[in-house]
Amino acid sequence: MSEWKLWYDKPADVWQEALPLGNGRLGGMVYGSLHTEQIQLNEDSVWYGGAMDRNNPDALRHLPIIREHIFAGRIKEAERLAGFALTGIPEGQRHYEPLGNLFLFFDDEETSVTDYVRELDLETGMASVSYMKDGVRFHREMFVSYPAQVMALRLTASVPGSLSFHTQLSRGREPWNKEPFSKHKFKYQVGFNAYVDESRSLSSDTTMMRGQCGGEGSIVFGSVVKAEAEGGTAETIGNSIVIRNADSVTLYVAASTTFRTPDPIQACEARVNEAAKMSYRQLKEEHIRDYQSLFGRVRFTLPESGLLAGVPTNQRLKRVQEGQPDNGLIALYFQFGRYLMIAGSRPGSLPTTLQGIWNQDMLPIWDSKYTININTQMNYWPSEACNLAECHQPLFDLLERMREPGRKTAKMMYGSGGFMAHHNTDIWADTAPQDVCLSSTVWVLGAAWLCLHVWDHYEYAGDIEFLAKTYDTLKEAADFLADYMVEDPKGRLVICPTLSPENEYKLPDGETGVLCYGASMDSQIIRALFTNCIAAARLLQKDREWSEKLELLLDRIPEPEVGRYGQIQEWVEDYEEVEPGHRHISQLFALHPGNQITVRKTPELAKAARMTLERRLSHGGGHTGWSRAWIANMWARLEDGESAYEHITALLGQSTLPNLFCTHPPFQIDGNFGGTSAITEMLLQSHQGEIHLLPALPRAWAEGSITGLRARGGVSVDIAWENGALHHVTLTSAFDQKVVIRTKGIVKEVSLFKHSSCELNGLLVPIICE
């Protein structure tokens, strides 16, 4: 069994055991059931409702009053008024919905099977199911093609004429029916179609499903399935394709919505017909070439990586839960995060939501949208360093669409220029406040944080044309903050009202609250954005007066401070926390993903950051999957490999579902991406103006190698190590440049030449530099 496969010896009983497929836009969860195969389907633009203007017209006139209450310590009065004036109307944005299900109902009797294997091959981006039954080997394989924009399923049997089944596209499982359809004993069970307007055949080998997502201005979706049978017969009856006594069958599935095309069914039919013009082998080879052009860029090995490859993945997880080490599972988890990035976010798709593109619920937890006070950002942490920069593009596309609504929100609710967003957005790039949850709703830094991803993309690639194209986006986000900041009682420039995401503080008089002025993460994000804007203006040789204005403002924005417990303060004042073990650790943004706290440049702040983590953890922090992943990244930035490793292991042992999805609980995909990012940070860092090799290598990874990682400055990095120390490194640069390399106290400056490689030994002495 390949070490890069997730595999199981039984079908999935629940959604959390099914295997994810996707091409950024079209997703599927494969159950691998025997008698009734179920593939739960998603299309990234199937969302409830149309665009809304939810900006609160009463915000601006009440803003000065709320600020006055906060500065005077009347927190409850401020929060009561903010609950009316600073919330969206209506309070909620739109939510992501499932497309439906594709069922295959097999005609065979329910007899026992042997040699059952269900797997997801990360090297090909394909899922498969194989088993023996009554002397016949049955095999199914499936993938979602990005070039062809279809899902393809190939069913074969070792004995001709052994395949008989019918298909059913359906949508809308009732809340009381949470079991997969494979649990039902009806031979010709059909799926529920509670949320479908039309379901019928299009031709003798093709059926369709069409409907509206609901709500005013709703999106119309469509899906089409086409069958090609070799041997036997295929025909449509009603809304099913009926296959009898076939040797092999290929199914093509397409989905689309009016978000992208005026006639989704026509678009889907064209896609499946175009795919069917190719042979299945050609379609498969095209998919693998495309997929491997991304996945194959990074290779990763750890000690004994393949030792347990022959053990089912769920059993390996159980071993980790029992405290047994499994380096191979860690390496698999790392690559699974990269797989999810490729499967969930490609150019032309929407960004990954809280659940990526995989959602089974009509009204999902937290609406399965874009939570931009850390979760969406965490989804994209691995994109640059893990050599998947193209997959970052959907996030930039959404950010661009947020500019127009964000300008309106900034002006109407806050009387400010520029553009902004709160802590959530949706398919329509909504920027008005989300929810009536004061510990998260009244926060205005969503767009600013997303803009830091734009700068990251520039830093990794050194693409000056990209920077020029996106410069105005950065500038507008900075303009809003420059307008919106106010003086606090000590003359510092702060955001007010604001909050430290989802946490609560206690004043000296015992009053508690969430609304405040000068939350530490706010100042850290603002400092990062202003610094990036000043650098961008200098690189592009424009807006000198504007950048000088930002420099003056920077001098008045609070920097991280150390509090009474030796910790980084979460607020501009050293308040007590109501929940010291809170899952958010927002005050350490400056450590990760920021760069304002580093081990060598700010040692006292790094010491305080360590105290912050220890204090959080001693009070029960890190209990959610994504929070645990963030903590692992922070330990890596503190160059503490043992602590980072401990939390990577805990992430697998305590917050990972059988199919390797991360659980909050429930399932949230951000922890997967955060975990992959943390492993990367343990092996390579480049946020301090140097390329740091093996900065947080744990003892458990004494030997290993990784190739194809990227460092800031357009440098590709291949690393191999032995006995816990660097053995050799190969650097390939996109430019002529000098770079500083660091490993275990050794620091060297190395000259790199455009598109040439430079190999150095463990002491950073050049071996070959072309």
C-alpha cells in the first residue's frame, strides 16, 4: 500500500468517514457503499439567496455615543447600544448549501464481500473502491477533473455482464434521516428531492436535476449525469439511468449555477458531452497531469514514513490517540492539507469556506461561509510556502469583489473613506456586520487582514506586476483605518469600538465586557498593513506624501506590550481575562502569522509570547482543532520543535476525524490547512528577512527530507537532514540576489542567480552554485 493513500477496509457509515474529491468548484464525498453508493455533491456557488444591502443606517449617528461610553468605562451601555446600531439588518449573511447526491443503486443481492478496500490516492487525486463478491472483482474509481470541469466515475467488473444498477440525482435529505442510503434495505430506494424544481431525462443516456437555492434573488443550480456503458444496455426511465448487464460503465457528472452562466443545464450538458468525446483513459491522464503539476511540486519524508502504510488510516489515528508515534501519518496529513488546497481552491473557483467546498447540510454550522477573523486566512496559510500559489487566487478574487460593498459599508456605517469588512463575508462579498454576537460582530479588520495575504503573495513571488495590480486594494484598506482610528485617553491611535475576537475582559471594578478600544491584534494588523503599504509605495515609486502620512500614524499606534503575568497583553490596557484558556490567541498575531515578534529581533516579546501560550494552555486552551493548529504554528515561530510536535500530534489524536478532516468540533477545514502550515514552519521560515532551515525540528524527526518548499524572495528550497542537523540544501532563485541562510546558529550570505541552483552542505558551504 502506498504511503500517500488514505485507505479503509470498510465503507463509510457517516459523512465524516467519506472521502473528499474536488477541482475547486465541484466537490464530492465518496462513501464507497456496496449496494447503494452515495456521492454527496457540492458546487461552490450553490448558496441561499441573492445579494443584500444590510448596512445599518443608524450606525454613524450612534458611533460617537458608543465611543464615549467605552472610553468612560460604561461597557454595558456601549454594548447595549451597539447591539442595535452596529449590527447588520438583517443580522445574517447568506449560507452555503449542498448541491445534492448522486446515488448508484445496484441490483445484486446483499451477500457478503471480501478484500474490500476504499482509498484516496493523494498522488493522483483519485478515489477508488474495490472488493470481491461471488467470485467477481468489482472496482470503482473516480476523480474531479479541473481541465474538463466534470466528475468522472469508472465502474468495472472482472466478469463481463456483471454491472447492473440505476442512478439517481437527488437533493434535500430530511433532518430525521441522517443515515446514508446504504443503510436502507429497499432495493430500488430513490433519493429525496425536497429542494428540486425539475428532475428528468435529457436523452437516452443523460439525466438532469435543476432547482433554486431559495430566497430573494436566489441562484439557480443545475446538475447533469451522463452514462456510457460497454456491453449490456443503458437507458433512461423517468429521472434515472438504468444500466443492465454491462461490462464497464463510465459516468460523467457536471454542475453549474446562474452565478456563472445564464443556463446551468445547457452548460452542464455541454461539459459532459465534451468529456465523453475523449476516451476515459485520455480524460484520466489529463486529470492526473494537471493534478500532479501542483501536487508533485513538494515531496516529504520522515523517519519510518512508510512503516504503517499497510494499516487502515482510521486504525492509525486510533494508535496516535493511544499515544503511539506515527511519523508517516504526520507526513500524510501534511500532504492531505496540500491535496485539500488543490481540490478546494483553483483559479476561477470561489475560496474555501469553513468547510472547504464539502458541506452536507442545507443550513450548515456557522453558515459554511467565510469567517475572516482568522479561519479563512488560516485556510490559505500553506498556499505560498507549500508551492500552491495559484490556489491563493480565489481569495484575491473575492477580496477585489469586496471593495465596492466595503466602500459603502465604510461610508454609511462609519463615515470613513476606503473599504472595509467585518468578521464574515459570503458569496456576494457582503461586508456588513454578521450576527448579533458582540464578541465577534463589532470588528472592522476583516479586509485589512485579507490584504496581508496580497503582500505575502508578492513577497513569495517577487511579482512586481501583481503588486502594481493590487496596490489600490491595499491602499483603500489602509485609508479606512487611517480615517476610522481615534485617540484614546493616552493619545494613542486605536480602533474604537472593537474587540479581541470572541474573548471577554474584566475591568478593575469587576465589570466585564467584550467591546473595548485598542485590542492588541487590531494594532498589530494595522501596523502590518501600513508597513506593507509604505513598502509597496516605495517599490512602485508612487504616493510619497501618502506613505509619509502612514509613517507618522505608525508612530502613534500601540506596539505589543507585556502584561502583569509576563504575557503579551490582549488589550491596550492590561485587563484580566474572563476565560484565560480561550481558543482565540489573537494577541499573538504579531508572532504568527505576523512578524513583529521574533526570537532574535524582539527576545523579550518572544519570551512574553511563550508565557502567553503556556498560560493559555494551562487553563485548557487549544481545545479546538483550528486553535491547536494555530498554537503549533506559534511554537514553530518560537523555534520550539518539541512543543510544536506535541501539538501536531495532539491535532491528529484529538481533533481529526476518520477521513483526516479536522474537527472543531464539528468539522472545520481550517485546522487541516493550519496543521500543514505548522509542519512547514517547523522546517522552513523566511519571515525575518532570512531563510531559516530546520528552525523547529523535533527529536522525533531526526532524519528526513523535503523538496519544493518556497521561501520569500522567489526561492525554491530542497532540504535534507540527518541526526537532527542539516545535511544539505538546494536553493533555486527566480532572480539574481543575495540571501541570508541560517541553520542551528550558522549564518551565511549566499549569492543566487536567476533560474540557477545552489547546493550547500550542512555547514552552509557551497558545493555547486551554477
